[in-house]
Amino acid sequence: MKDNPIFLKSGEQLSKTRTPGKVFRLMIKSDRLEAIIAEIDPHSSSRWYQHDGEELHYVLEGEIEYDVGDKSYRLHKGELLWHKSNEKHRARNISDKKAKYATVGTPPTFM
């Protein structure tokens, strides 16, 4: 990635990955971080992850339950969670509506 600013208009993304019940949109990826918009269908979850770095999750729509290690955090629209990525972690949508959240991770390891 170059050092120039990157501007994406509404609906644009660098890439999109679909898995059953989930959509991950890669918005930005540099040598040091990546930003993803994730959508999780009702009663679906991501797989468990564990890697170097740290992450920040911000809920845009709906609610998610985010597991980090042995703790669970229920996040609603407008709420944020930060954690070290070396603890096992995953996102779960335990509601009846689709959830959408932004994740920023450093270093870039997800997509």
C-alpha cells in the first residue's frame, strides 16, 4: 500500500469474503493495520481466532456478543471493545436481527 490517503465512497470496499452466515468487507489494509466491516446473520458466529496484535470492534447496527478468553461482552450499537488478539476471541450474533460492526486490527492478519 502506498502512503497516500485512501478514500472509499459508500458501498465501496477492497474485497469481500462470504462464509455461511457472515460477510467480511476489507476496507483498508496497510503494513500496520486493517479495517473490516463485518455482518453476522442472526444466531451465527465467527470461528475462534488467536494471533499477535490488538483489535478494536465498534458496533454499527444491532448487537453482538464478543468472547475474549473466558469473558463475554455484549455490545450494542455505538459501543466499542478493545482487546489483545493473543487471547482467543470470536464474535457472536445472539439476536434475531443482522448485526454489523467495524473491526480495526494491528498488525493486519485477518484478510
